[in-house]
Amino acid sequence: MPARAVMIQGAGSNVGKSLLVAGLCRAFSRQGLKVRPFKPQNMSNNAAVTIEGGEIGRAQALQARACYAEPTVHMNPVLLKPETDTGAQIIVQGERFGSMKAREYGQHKAQLLPKVLDSFNRLSASSDLVIVEGAGSPAEVNLRAGDIANMGFAEAADLPVLLVGDIDRGGVIASLVGTATVLEAQETARIKGFLINKFRGDTSLFEDGMTIIEDATGWQGLGIVPWFAQARLLPAEDILDLSSKADAKTANASGEKPYHVAVPVLRRIANFDDLDPLVADAAIRVTLVEAGSPLPLDADLVLLPGSKSTIADLAYFREQGWDIDLKALLRQGAKVMGLCGGYQMLGRMIHDPQGLEGQDGSVPGLGLIDVETILAPKKTVTFADGVERSTGAEVSGYEIHLGQTEGGDCARPLIAFPDGRIDGAISANGQVMGCYMHGLFSKDGFRSAWLEAETGKASTLIFDQVIEDGLNDLADHLERHLDLEAIARIAGLS
């Protein structure tokens, strides 16, 4: 029996596939169906930990939440985590498979299709509906050989496809009709419908456009989705998405300045979901500092985020002069927190004896806390729950990192775990700290206690509720503007 599934592909990159899949997952789940998300291949350094202790893309973890399900490695069996401009670490069914240059991976990716199909079959066998997300666009026919992300997977799994066009960037008729033109006939026939995303204004003005696309392609128009402003409240998959959400708050209604967090945007920034609750909190102003800009002198906290290539990003940090800015801010009384790769950068030395990040050897860190890191091949991937020692607040999150960090300042750990383990270090003067746990600020109690200690004002944001409201609002939005009954029929539900 064919899987009851449908694949969402885009007429271009960044057309909104991930959020559309999340919204469809929530909408169909609310109908009482057991729905699961699936993305054969994703490229992102923003990873999530699964119930098996593996890694998948953060977007698939959000989609799993939309289905009221725990994330599993089978929801994203191939994850590419860029390490350089031409190479990436390959994660297969949650585990580190190795690192490859782009051309090398292109020659090997077809060999991963059995693993991808295995994961898909596991999900579909235990679900009422699987909603599959493509990557990039099937119109990139130069990448068709060995494809496992778009039409190559759709043909291997025998799935119907819905094509998404992004009208906000312009040329949506050409992008959809052009996709039909460059695809092979059997691939074009696999596309059963299309939808328009990110429309601003009166959708009736595009009715003629829908007819033109239908007549030119033979595909069924499934609806026009207006711009969804509340998307800013949902976790971002890409740092560019997060940049558009970072709020230039300067004062609240009572005239008080919000707590200012400055975040240097590293070239290989990773697991920046740490920033989502900070961006969402009205009591906090987040400034994402891009290359060529100094760290703002009025920052209360400088947050060094995770990195997929710690040593290279440390060099990049110095190239921007941010190390000098950081010392100036510390003299003014600001605090500094490093998470994961950012924590490693704060120490005295980073040792890479096996050349895991390139050339083997050691490099000096920023020297702001008394710790040293030794990188090693064994990766730590786990959930974690503990207590943040300075506030006494409970925290929960996850760890994804290579290497171990030790030193004198670890005698003042940031996190204590119930089993007696500790994580992180705090400088003697209390201004500089770091740890491996991601997700600290997602815990409302800790974020509120931190703000109260720093500003005298507690936070009122309930971050989990923001996400749940956002997913439900997104599902409502899609239910109003898409033909869900037609989508269900295309997926084989009726």
C-alpha cells in the first residue's frame, strides 16, 4: 500500500516550506490524525537533539512539536552541517558519518538513499500521514543526478508533490511555470498542485495569476497564503530569518531601557535557537552584530553563540576586532557568556591534536576564563536538566559538541546536575561565564531570575506558550487560505 504522504517542494529556496509544513502538521494533527514530518536531506548548523540522542535539523524538531510528537532521527535522516565554504559534516540517521567536500558528497549522496528510504518507511508505517519537505528547489536540475532531496526522493518513494511559489520576491508565475519547463515529463506529472506563499494585500488580485499558472502547467491551484506576520514568534531555522526578527527596542512603555544583549554573528554560527526566547522577550533587546560592525558599547551582556568551526570562528572574531571591543565592555562592567563553541573560545587554549577542524595543533583562546579545551572525535549529543548556580533557577536544554573543557574556573561551574556532574565555568570576578548547555534562556524561570538579578525587573514571557500559540495561529491561517481537503486527497487520505 502506498504511503499516505505528500511532499512540499519549492520553486526556489526560502519560499517558506519549513513553516508551511509545520502549519500543515498542526492543522492535520488537530483533526485527530497521527502526522509526522520528514525531510530527506537538510543543510543547517541549527540542530536539535532527538529522543535517541541523535541530531536532526531544528526545523524538523519544530515540525515534530507541531505534530505533538517527540523528534526522532528518522524525521531528518541526512543532515549536512557546513564547516567551510566547500565542505560539511554529514549526519546520517542522527550520527556523525564524516566530513566531505561538496563535490565528494555529490558523488556519494545516492548511496545514502537506502538509509533515507528506511527512515521514511519507518515513519509512514506508524503514521496516518507523513508531510515531506524538500530542500532548495527541483528546478536546480543541474543537481538532479543522485538527488535525494527533491524529485529523486519523490520518485523513489512514489510521492505526489505540491509546489510552493514565493510571491514576495517577485516573478512567481515565471518561477512556477519555469519549473514545469525544466523538469522531466514524469516529474512534472508528479506535481499535483501548487500554492502561492507570502502574499501581501488583497489575494483576489492574483486570481488571474492562478488561472495562468493552472492553464500553463495543468496543476491544481490549492490557495494563496497571505503574509503570516506571527512567523516572527516561531523559532528561526536560518540566522537570516533571526536577523529580521531581532528587535531594535530602545525603551518600553514606561520609558525603561530593555536589557541589551549583543550577539556577534560568527561565520559558522550554530544552534542559535538560544537566541529565540531573547528575541521574543519584550524586556530584552537583541543586537546581532554583523561583520564590520563593533560590539555596541551599551551592551549589558555579550553572548558568544555556538559554532560549527570553533577555531576558524575564533580567528574570525579577532579579525573583526571584537576581542578588543569585548575587553572594553568588560571594563565598563558588562558581562560575557559563551555557549558551547563560544564557551571554548573564552578559555586560555583550544587544542585540536587530531585536526578535526583542519590543521592539527593548538591556538590561544580569548583568555577570559581559566579553562582549556581539547577537541576529540567523540561527539556529546544529549538532553540535560540542572540548576544554574548563580540564580538557583532550574534549567533544561541539550548538548551537541566535540571536545572537553577543564581548568581552574570549573571550580565555579555555571550548571549543576542532579547526579553531581557540573558544566561550565565562571571567572573569579563573576563577569565571564560559559557552559556547553544550549537552551538556558528558553526556561522562563531562569530567564526571569537572570533579568531580575541584572535589572530588578523579572520577565513575564512564557516562551512555550508563545510557540504553541504561534503554531495554532499558523494552522488557523492555513486552514483559512488553503484547500486542505484537496491536499488530503492528494496525499491519499480519501
